[in-house]
Amino acid sequence: MNHAEIIQKTAEYVKAEFARDSSGHDWWHIYRVWKNALALCQHENADVYTVELAALLHDLDDWKLIPPPPAGDGPGMIADGTPVRALAWLRQMEVSPAVTEHVCQIITHLSFKGAAVENKISTLEGMIVQDADRLDAIGAIGIARAFAYGGHAGRPLYDPAEPPQMHQSFEQYKASRSATINHFYEKLLLLKDRMNTPAAKRIAAERHAFMQEFIQRFMIEWESKDAPASKPD
């Protein structure tokens, strides 16, 4: 198969796998990341084939969506971080070993792992896919996805008694069960300054400002500060 056929089959496969997701990581999230990544590629001299494969497969082994397997066996990333489902698909499609290794490396290091955890994305293609994924985590769609995932994970909207935590390790970040509003401070509002490419930084600035306005409005309504001070005559 040529590259276009592999991309088409990969898109069809991922669409079927995520057709019933309700956590904000559905096919349309992946589709937007794919299209965001292609748009960013127009500003960078990157390998588009690698970018497309990584964008399409980036959530296939996401720890948030797949329960951790017992004793390191079964689906999901294994001990060394290898995304086993993505790897199996790339081998099935007979993608070259070099591209397969690169795509798996991108997927392994793509996700946000805590406020104080180092970003290990090291290639231009990885930076583009990471930016595309992070752009879909902020702005209006990012807000909608945050609350979709919060509901999926059984998290409260907000709890004033539980302040946000700046997680120092991936283990702390994974173990967190705090309210969705905390997630804005623990991750989403940090992403603007963690974009890699100039184009993504420009887009992120506007989306970041929208999230700040939303949080401000949320707190006004939470405290009923927009309620009338007295009953009307």
C-alpha cells in the first residue's frame, strides 16, 4: 500500500475504535488533532506522513482510556512505554521500521504528565502532533472536553475545599481525582506557554484568553455574585 492508502485505512480503523467514546477523546477529537497537525505542517518542514500517523494513533494506548493491565500484560502501554496497540497496527500496515519507531516514540512522550514533569518530545514531527493535541485541550472545545471527561471519570465540577495541585511526577498526576475546575489550573492554563511551534503559540494565546474569561465567569456564578441584591419591587 502507498502512504495515502495507509493513512486512509488508519483513519477508518481509529474512527471505528473511538466511535462510542464519551470522554472527550472520541473520533472527532482525533480528527481535529489530525487536521490541526496538518495545518501546522504548512508552517514547518516536517515529515507529513509521520505526523499524520502519530496524530491518528495518538490516543489508541492512552492510559486514561485503557485500564492498566495486570502484571504489565495485555493492552495498553507496557513497562517501557511502548504503545502496543499502535505498534501492532503499524506493523500490520507494514509501515517501515524507521517510521514505526518514530511514531511510537511520539505517542509515548506526547501527553501532559504533570506540571513539573519534563516534556520529552524531541523531534519536529512530535512537537507538531503535541501542539495539535494541546490546541484541542484549550479554548471553547477544550472547556467542553474537560467537563466531558470530568463526568466520564466521576469528578465534581468544583470543590472550593480542594485547591489545585502542581503535580511533581507522572504518578501524582495519574492518581489525581480532583475537580474539573482544578484541571484548568493543573494543566489547561499551563499549555499556552508550553506550545512548541510559532503557529501553535499564536492560536493558543486566543484560546487561553477565552478559558480565562470562562473561569472568571464560572466563579462569579458559583458565588452568585451576579444575583440581584434584593427582590424587585
